[in-house]
Amino acid sequence: MLDHEAYGGHADPVVVLLHGWPLERGIWSEVAPRVASAGFRVLCPDLPGFGRSPSLDAARWTVEAYADEVASFLEAQGSGPAAVAGHSFGGYVGLALADRAPDRLSGLGLVASRTAADTEAGRAGRRATIEKVRASGAAALLPDLAEKLLAPGAAAGLRTRAADLIGAGPPGAGLAGPTPMAARPARGEPAAAVATWAPPPPRRSAGPV
């Protein structure tokens, strides 16, 4: 079972927020309560090997395997179809979930993710990252990755928080993302379905989110 945080009422429409690499559910700590206040039940799981969730065997480091774990998590929650939003690696997991278990989704949102597969140059960059992490651990990703995660004008405190999240990750977290991201296929059909999706209405009225 994926470790997670939950917000909102059990009867409310479900929104699932999937974090990016090499982060964990804490990136949603300010977003999730605001979404819940609009009348949704928000679930923020740690993906396998990130935060407090148990790791997958390295032989299963594919976006499809991560998607299967999320599908099992949703089944265990006993909820109906959920709207899923994923950041970066979480978006690629969401796309795989839409491919493999479309009945689990009522909608899909991508944040800093794309439906195209990596180019050869992109795969080479991910392989370089893997070797860097193998040689020096997740600390080798700092400070460059923390800077890339934020807008140029972001507050210094946010940069510190991003660096802390990266540095505090489990030993395997630095490797568990680049491998499946480099191998992922292009996925165009789920994106086409998103264009026609409308979110379910909340069960209670609230102000704007």
C-alpha cells in the first residue's frame, strides 16, 4: 500500500495528486488543502520508493509498473473513478494509468509532463543523471535540479525547500525516476481524451481555488 495523505470528505469526488521525481507527496502540502476546500477528496500518495512508500524491485522500474501500483492504491481506497494530476514523473505515471486502467480515471492533468517519448538526446541526459547519482548519491542533483523545479523568480525559501526534499529522499529515489522516464513510450490517445473531459462537480459549494 502506498503511504499517503488524505484531505476532504470521504463522499466527495476524488482527486489524486502524483508528485514528480525525486520528490514526495510534500510538494502538494499547500495545494491539496485548497482543492479539498472546494469540495473534493484529495489523495496524495508517495509513489513506490519515494517518501514513505516501499520501493519496487529495480527490475520493475517502468512507468507501467508504477501505474499498476497507483491503480491498486485507488482500488484499496474504494473510490470510484478519480481525477489524476501528475507533476513530471507523476504525469508520466498518470499517462500510463490512463492507458492501462482507464476505468480508474475520470480525468487526467499533466504538470511539466508531455505525451511524447524522450528523444535520443533526452535519454542520454537521463543516463548521465543515473551515473551521477550512482557515483555520488542524490546530493549530486543539487543545486541544479532544485533550480529547474522552480520559476526564475521563485522565493529563496522555496529553493531551500526543494533542495531539502531532494536531499531527504530514500537512497533509491534518485535512480527510480530517470530509468522509467527514459524508457517510456509516446502516449497520444490519453491526451486526446483529456481535451474532452470536464471535472466532476464538488458536493458542496466553495470559493475559487
